[in-house]
Amino acid sequence: MSKWLAAVTLVLLLPVVGSAQFRQAPPVQRSAGFGIDLPGWWARIDDPRANRAALKLAPEGSAIHATTGPAAIFWDPQQTASGEYTVTAKFTIDRMPKFEEGYGLFIGGKNLDKDDERFTALLIHEDGSYAIRQRRGQPVPDNQIVWSLDPALSRPDKSDHETNELQIRVSKDEVSFVVNGREIARRPAASVDTDGIVGLRIANNLDVHVDGFTIEKGGQATRR
């Protein structure tokens, strides 16, 4: 079965879900025609009822440009990491949303096309706050995610742009969450999903330039 046919079949064969049960929308790939123009990458929106027409992911030179209407995760299934590694990306917000929305990196992605998906994300807000979010199946409502202010995070400049470099550093015993070179949080590695797909998490109505998306393992770095 060709990659094109596999992508389309996945979209068509998953069951239709009524409003009584929340289930994420099935993922879409570049060839499925939903604005994913980065070869090998997939996207999955949180809400299957959302209008995905505004969803876009495209190369911009050596960088990535993501535009969301609905909140989504983006990933390339070939970009995985396990053991000890560091994932890095620099995010620039080109258009500030009306409401604060989170964006950042995720690691430990598993079953991203299923209802029992798992990942751990480092997310930041334009108000200078961050959150460590773990997805294990059902999405956690936004109002239940704890956001903490930290001076390491950059705020919007006079031109209403904002740039922050995010890193997640995984060692044998601990996971360190770093923004602009400063550690802002640390968790025991045993409490965090670390082995799996690495990707991007971008919430509603954001326009984001992602530069230097890199996974470094054993001193060797691989870019997107």
C-alpha cells in the first residue's frame, strides 16, 4: 500500500464520533491535503469538530512554519529519541493571539494516531509562564494545567514578536526543561515519558516560526 493510500485510508476508516464522547481527530499527512507541506510530517488536532482549514505546516528555508486554527501536535514518525538525548528548537511568534496559548516541544510520543496517545511537553505562554504537560489518553482541560511564571522566558517585543529557545535534556536519572539557556524545571526520568517520537505542540490560533529543531544523541545532532 502506498504512503498516499495509507494516509487517506486512515482518515476515512476511523469511526465518526458523536458529541457525547470526546475523541481526537485522526492524524493527517502532507498527501492528505490538509495544509501539511513538510515531507514526512503529520498533524493531529485536538478536537475533531474544529475547522482544520487554517492548519498549515510548511518549510521556511531550513526552518519550519506552523499556523494553527485548532490546537495540534506535529511530528515526523522517523524522528525518535531514547536513552540520553537533548531536543532543541527556537520558537518565534509572528502573530500574537487574542488569548494566551501554549506552544513548545514534546518528547516520548507513542500511539499518536490512537486514543491512548502519550507524550510529555514543555509549553510556554507569551505572558512569560510555562507548563510541563503529560498526555496519557484523554486530553487534560486547559484550565487544569498549572502555569508558572519564570523570568527566563522572553516576552513580546515592540513589534509584537516573541522568541524563546526551548530544550528538553534527558539523562539517565532526570529530565531538565530549559528555556533560553536556563533550567526552569526538573523531573525524575522515571516519572516522565521520554522514549518515543519528538515533535511540536502548538495551541489555537498561533503563527509560529520554528528554527533549529534538533535532536542530539551522543554528541551527534540531527535536524528536522
